[in-house]
Amino acid sequence: MRRADKEEESLKLIRRYVTPDRRYLKLGGSLLGMSGRDRTKFLRKLGQAAGEISPRELDTLLDRGWRERKTAAWLVAAAGRSEFRDRLGELLLASEGPYAGQAYCVALAVFRTRADADLLVAYLDRYLRRPDLYYDQTAALGALLLLDAKLGADYATRFLAPDGLWQQWIDGPPSKDREAPDSYRDFIGALCAFADEAAKHCPDRLI
């Protein structure tokens, strides 16, 4: 396929899945601020889109910028496409751009396996050692705590030990929010619940 044709195909995908009703902006914490009726309508359309988009089209979106990657990760989560686990883990660890990392964490938490926990652990092992970088550490910890609760595991324990990597990251410059770790778990849990609600409208839900 010629480059121009590939770009036109990508733009069609963006117009179909990313930009309708400014979807890419509403995915994430903005869902908490929606009215119940608006959120129900939004999540219904998200679930329908998740059932329509093909794996190849998801790959195309994940090869692009943060808007496309963020949207694709939510579509992956709603459809339960765990075959994208490693791809999302790689993108999270690379942290090449802003705004999409939280969506990767949501998808990994939705998949609910120890393989997903391992990817979050790898991320925290790398980025909690960089207090100068305020990336997606809070989302990753929240997702890991959520997985611990669902799996009966204790992956997060060593990060939260006194003087552990979490405390070192919090204490290191620049100054950071000092909310309780459980608040991040509850936040990611709420986003996962939205993904699960969207999944009810996805006929090809895989997990």
C-alpha cells in the first residue's frame, strides 16, 4: 500500500473511532464528571466501536500519536483483547508521549492476570527510580493494587514498604500529590468499571 493510501486509511480510522464527540478527550477521569445519561450513551457507543474495530485497525491506531493510542487502549479494554497485552506493556514502559499511559494501565487492570501485574511491576521498577519524572506512576500503582485485590496477590507490597521506591519517588523533587495509594486504586477501579460497562455493548467481548 502506498504511503498516501496508508495515511488516508489512518485518517478514516481516526474520524471513525477517535474524534467522534471528542471521544479521546472524554476517556479517563472526565467520565467521572459526566451525567449518568450522557455516560451511559458514551459507553454504549464505545462498546459498539470496540466490537467493530479489527485487530489490524487497532495496530494502526497504536502506531500513531497519544490521541489514537489512548482511544485504542480503551477499545482494547472494552473488547477484552488481551492479545494486545504485550504491546500495551511495551508502550507503557517506553513512555514515549503523554496522556495515553493511564489508558494502558486501565486495560492491563481489566485483563486481570498475573501477566498484567508483571508489566505494571516492570514499569514501577523503572519509573519510581526517577522522581524527576511525573509520568503514570500513580495510575500504574493504582492498577497494581487493584490486581492485587482481585488476584489475592501482593505485588505492590515491596513498592509501598517504608522508605521503599514509592516513598522515594514521592519525596523526590519536584513536589507531588500525597494522596493515599488506595485512592489511586479506587480511581483506576472506577475507570475499569466504565470499561466493563462499555463491554456489555461489545458483542465480541473476549474475556
